Amino acid sequence: MAKMRVVQVPHPKGPFEIVERPIPEPGAGFVRIKVQACGICHSDTFTKEGTFPGLEYPRVPGHEVAGILDAVGPGVVDWTPGQRVGVGWHGGYCGRCEPCRRGELFACQNSKITGITTDGGYAEFMIAPVSALALIPADLSAVEAAPLVCAGITTFNSLRNSGACPGDVVAILGVGGLGHLGVQFAAKMGLKTVAIARGKDKEPFVKKLGAWHYIDSQTQDPAAELLKLGGAKVIIATVTDGDAMSATLGGLAINGTLMVLGAPQSLTVAPSLLIGGRRSIKGWYSGTSIDSQDTLAFSALTGVRAMNEVFPLERVAEAYERMTSGKARFRVVLTTGA
């Protein structure tokens, strides 16, 4: 039986193990993907550390997958071997539960999470349901595509659902793994893009990404500076610091929205600030496979790209440590050599 290499976590807080497994066959409604690249995301810590409820081990992490459709299972139509596909966090939906029936596929009560509740892309091959697949445009390499089905979709999809229109002031709080993509997407959408980060030294970088204005939160009051610009229609909060998010709230315009993408432990809000200006705070989930496909298409069309550090699969421990250190600029991607 043909074998493949996978990186598995044997138990919570266990080491990465590179092992051989039989190459699996796809069942009805599923496909097999020959993985070419897989991004390492901070959410992979759920699998590595065992902090996600109900995890089963051993588990193969990875939900930023790009590769080639290798085989299709019974009943699969409209997908054929040879197509270039990506798979993100949302690993498919059932289509039967009430949220699915109401069109809220992201909230499927029976959804799977790639690399957490099912085996993911730290492998040479993986199995995925057709509902998790996104087509990759020819203009994007596998390494370029992989982070876009997680960090990319999260920022792109939140922006296009934020209510902001071309010409509106939109602030991106944080210019790390999510934020450096958010700045690019916002600028390409025709938004007056304001980047907020710590340190004057980041200004040339964010301007190169397309930012219209920069606010150094170390030396400036972000809320006051946003009000000088007329207030932000939307603030996309990519950081995980609740205090940093709270510090921007006063900079929202009337009817403005703080969209929370990062997950701080808590967030302090003055209700009067919300009531007085009809401002709101909204969380945003990344999206489903068609949202990933839209993200990839938009990125290919407009030239949005993640900045990636690339490692071969066998250096997974080093790559993961690079991601968790916070020193990566800005995404870390594993390649299989396929």
C-alpha cells in the first residue's frame, strides 16, 4: 500500500511526529488533495496544546491548505483530478441543520474544522469534503495561496461585509499576519486606509502596502487621530489586545463599527460611547469555501499577497516555533516538495 508522510501531534502538548501512513481513499462526497503548501496559523496551537474541546489524537494540524485535487470519491460531480484547490478553517458544512437551511453555512452545527476536528494539511495528502473546496487561480502559487484561505479570507471577508464603501475611512488595527493583508485589501477596495500600529518605524512599510495614513499608537492617541480624519466608518481589529481595541473605539464615526477579528481575553467598552453615536461592535468569523475562493480571485486580480517565510515539511518544529515567537514576517508556510 502506498504511503505518505504526515506531521501528527500524538497527544495534547505532544511533540510533532513525522510518520508514515497509508495514502487514504476518499469516500462518498469527499476528495483527496495532494498538498503542496500549508500555512502555519496561530490557531494551530489549539491542536498542539490540546485547548480545543473534544479533540481526538493523534491529529494532523493545518488549515491553510493549497494543493492539487488528486482523486474524487463516489458521487462527486463538478470536481476533477488536476484542479488546484485550497481548504481553510471551515472544513465543510452539512446543509441539513437549521443554520445551513437559513443560508448561514458558516454556523453549521455539524461543521468540521480542518486540522482540529479532522486531519489537516501538515501532510503530503489529505481528505476533504467537496463543501470545503476553493479553486485556486492560475496566477497564484501554492505558497501564495495557502495563507489566503485563512488570514486572507478573514480580513477580506470582514471588509466586504463591513458596510464600508469606497472613499470611507477604514482603520486596520495591527499590521501583523492578519493586518498586513487587511491593509492591502482595504486599499485595493478603494477605502481610505488607516493603519494603526506601535512604532514610527512601521510607517514606510504600511505606506508601501497601500495605507493612506498611519497612526503610531505609541506616541499618538488612536481615537483622537481618527476623529481628525472625520472618524472611521469601520475599524478592523486584528490584534489580540483588548486594551488596544478599546483605545480606538472613540475614533469611530457616527454609526461606525468595530469589527473584532482578534480574540482578546476581554474588551472594556463605555456603553455611552456606543449609545451616543449609534456605534457598534461586531465579531467576524472567517467564512466558507466560496468566500475563500472569492478571496483568492480578488488577490490574484489585484496583486494582494501575504509575506511568507517558507519551510520544508521536515522542519515543522522550527517553523511552528518561528510562528509562535511572533518574529515571523508575516506568515509561515510549510511545503511538501510536491
